[in-house]
Amino acid sequence: MTVSWSMVLIVLPLIFLAGFIDAIAGGGGLISLPAYLFAGLPAHYAAGTGKFSSSCGLAMASFKYIKEGKVRMAVALWSALGCIVGAATGTRLALYFEERTLRMIMLAAIPLAALFLFTRKDFGKDEEGEIVMDRKKEAILSVLIGLAVGCYDGLIGPGAGTFLILGFTTVLGVDLLRASGCAKVSNMASNVTSIFLYAGAGKIAYLIGVPAAVCSMLGSYVGARYAVRGGSAKVRKVLFLVLGLLFAKLVYDLFA
């Protein structure tokens, strides 16, 4: 497909911003997908190109978090397995459930999550060391978190990385910074299948996708660096922003 300079000028700054936010608290797709659509890409190309560029950003963010020792690899990899299975399940369930009902449920859940974060000031605070948990129990819970979030990703989509962070922190007791690192690795692994499918179908616009991927990587590196330096307190603040954006998008989709 043809890519114009106007497309590039619209998309690249927004993809940098999406990578920055995604590297901290997830939810980059809330910015990147509308950016591609606004630039004029057809829906399937927007989705495929978005997966391609965001996955490159996730790879960069994952590298930064791993390098800084802010990832619990067992949690990240087990949840990635769950995400892959959950996404396939969610896509199938979408054929049987009314999407509007699911979005209404999410509209109720998001303010509750934000209220929980606001009232629990010590939620996900930085810890000096890893929280000890039986490996088998941790693996099972990580897979279940991945299944749940992957299913959500297949059913609705945006904000999967954010819900992974909340799941790791709430269920496994991982601090917000390490939870964000785990979410990046898990998301990156689970996105690989989608990229191959979109590439095989010829639905990635590489002329804009490659420079966008570079911007996504730059934004993700800056975002991960910001999170690592600022700790869980910074992640917490951006989580509120992402939850607000997600809530606004769900309201728009319901009533537009």
C-alpha cells in the first residue's frame, strides 16, 4: 500500500509517545492504533503494523528491564504461555458473547481498580528483595493471570499490559516496577504469533512500520529508563493515566 509523508509525520511522534507510556504501565495501543487509523491506514493494516512496531518497542523495554534486574523471568515466561492460550480462547469466546456486555463489565471494573490504587498507598511499593513463593504455586498463578489477561486481549484488546501489571502485583505480590518488567516480556512473547499471522497475510505496512518501530523502541527505552529510575511510585502515576484513557475509550466505543 502507498505511504505518504503526511502519514509518517502523523504517526511517528505518537508512536514514540505510545512506546513511552507502554514501557511504564502498558496501554500503548490506546495511542498507537488510533494513530495509524487517523493517518489513513485500513483497519487490518493498522492492527498488523501496530503489532509490529509495538513488539519492537516491547523488545527494547524488556531488554532494559532485564538488564536492570527488574524482571522475575519465571513469572514473565509462565504468564506468556497463559497469554498465548488465553488470547486464542478469548477470540473464540468473542463469537458467543455480546461485546457490549463485556465492555459494560470493564466500565465497572476500571474505576474499582483506580479506587483500589488510590486508597492503597503502599500497593506495589518497591521491595528490597524478591517475595518468596513456592515455585509451583507461582507458576500456576502466573499461567492463570496470563490466561485471564490473554482472554481479555482476545475479547476486547486494549490495556492488556496494564492488567498484567495489576495481576502480578495483586496476586503474586510483585512490586509495580518488577510487575511492569514482567508484563513487557510476557506481552512480547505473546505478540510473536500475531506478528507472524499479520505478516503472512500481508497486513503490515513496512514503509511506515519500520520507522515507527524505531520510534517505538526509542520511546520504550526512555519510558523503561524513567520507570527504573523513578521506581514503583512513577509506575503508579502512569497507571492512573492509562486506566483513565482505557475508561474513556470504552465509553466512546459503547456510545459512539
